[in-house]
Amino acid sequence: MEEVRNMQVLARDYISGIPKESDMYLSSSASIKFKVPQDSNAVLVKNLYLSCDPYTRGTKNPEPGRPAFFAPNSPIVGLGVGKVLDSGHPEFKEGDLVWGMTKWEEYTLITNTRPHQNPPY
């Protein structure tokens, strides 16, 4: 099973105000296997597009009542489009284009297999 480096965009700390380039950094220390775990419904995608939406600013600061999408020194999370490389889910096959919540990284193993397939536009 091939394992490769997985470039990620990480945030240094909680972000307040308008995010700046200095709030983030690239990391190549993570790796990922190019095969989903056996007997799982996971989907492995190559991220093709990552959205930098203004709403994500609110998910990067720990305020009461806000969803916890973020932790310092972890990949930033947001909407994205990806191509399926491997799948244990019966509804997704290699080569499918999917969209949904993903991480700011080259490859993402999606374990919450409710990605949206084939955008209608």
C-alpha cells in the first residue's frame, strides 16, 4: 500500500479578525495511505479546489455557541471539490467528483461519507 506525503495548510493558533498569511503555514510532515481502511465506508479524495469562504473566519475563534471546526496546528477545514481515488462506499467510485467539507490538504480521507456527488451546475 503506497503512502505519500500530504501537504497541509495549518493555522498557527486561533484566528481573530481578518486572517493573514502569517496566521497559517504549510506542513509536509503528514503522510496518507492511498487505500481506504478495509471494511470501511471511507472515501479517499485528491482535493482539487478549496474554498476560502468568509464564514470560516468565525469557526477559527473559540466563542461560546460556535461549532468547533478548528484546533490550532491542525488543517483548516472548509468546503472543497475532490476526485475520488479510492472508496469503500458503494455510492462512490474511483474517478467520481465530489464536494463537501474537507481539509486544506492535498488528500483527505473522508470518514463521514456524505459528500455531495456531481454538483448540479
